[in-house]
Amino acid sequence: MNTVEPSFVLMPGLDGSGRLFEAFEARLPKDIARQRITYAASLPATIDAYVGHVQAQLPAHGRHIVLAESFSGPIAIHLAHRLGDRLSGLILCASFATPPHPLAGVASRLPSSVLAPLKKNRRLLRHSCIGTKTADAAVESLSKTLRQLESHTIRQRLGLLTSIDLTASLRALHAPILLLQATGDWLVTRHAQRQLEAAAPQAQIRRVVGPHFLLQALPDNCWRHIQEWMTLHALLPAPTRKAHVTPHA
């Protein structure tokens, strides 16, 4: 495959597997290089540990557009500073720089006997995570991915989010930033969304009518917003740039 820089670095949500990017990745043009990040369950529950883990998966050279979904947002903000001039742009999708929800701390202490049934409850996943209009296959994929995630890993990762504050780090970034904000997000409060936006006054903000799992529920819509942002900042490869027509009347 003929690839060009900058490459996409896809940083996953709480599941850490990267498997939930499949629908979105299918929308990316073939001339855009990409790399899915995965998180080992054994990682210590610190931002530094996660950032170091991501860096170890990236090549030593080259420029990147970092796309961070949900849980990965704070990690990506920290990573962005380490990349320095190698960061071409940062996309935060349904993410946050401060605790996403007051109940995150409570959820981080739930016993496995409570978490296990929640991971299997497709009706709950539809209403709270991926949307009532999303195809059954996407809901099943989400449920399967979560079922494979150990409860102690969920608790550990949720616990990591209870006292974070990456707003100063986000405000200090100079690379182009895109915020994809889900209007129907049950997992990230409007307060957390406003804090994120306030910390990135230079960012382009796109409010997408959809659930927390935007990339899974609305991959075409998300790619359209990202493509327009990449066009604005001259980040698209030449073949894709020539083929791109902004879908506005």
C-alpha cells in the first residue's frame, strides 16, 4: 500500500483493544497510513505509563495525526507534548481533559458481580453508549469487546479518570485540534465538554448528533468532519485531497 505522512494514530476507548475502530477505518482512504494502538491489561494506572506504552508502539520518526477516542483523550494530550513538532494534529472524539462524569469514581469501585451483567446488557449499551438507531451488528461488536475486558481492568481505568486535569496541557498545544462532541453523550457530561472546549480555544468544534460511541455509530459522519478539518489544515495526502469535494450545497 502506498502510504504518506502524516499517519493516523488511532487511540482506543476504555476497552483498549482497538477493535472498535474497524467501521471507521473502513472509511479512511487507502493512501492514508494508520496505526491502531492497543493497551495491555497489565499497564499501571497512571497517565505516564499509558503514554510510554503508546510511544513504544510508534516509530521513532515521522509525523502523526493523533485521533483519541474517549478514555484516550487525556493520554493523547500528554503524548502530544512528547511528540512536539512530530504532531501534525490532534482529534479528540467524545473525550475530555477533566473527569468525564461524577459517577466514574463510583463505577470504579463496583464489584465484578455488578459489572459483568452490565457488559452483556445490549439494551443498556444501546441507550447509554451507542444509540437506539445503530445497527445490531455494531451493538453486538461493542458487547463482545466489553465482555472480553476484565472487570478489574475496567475499574482500574475508570479510577485513573477520577482526578485528572489536562486542561493546562491542552491549552499549551499549538498544533491543529478538532473536537468531535457527541450531543447525546451519556458518559461525558456537558460540564466536562465545556471544560474541554474552554481549554482548546483554538480548536475547531463539531457537535455531532449522536451517542458517546460516535465512531462506531456514525463513522461516515465522523470521517466527513475529519476530512473537512484535514482539508482546512492541508493534512490530506495529495490523491485524496484532489478527490475530496466538500459536501455542502
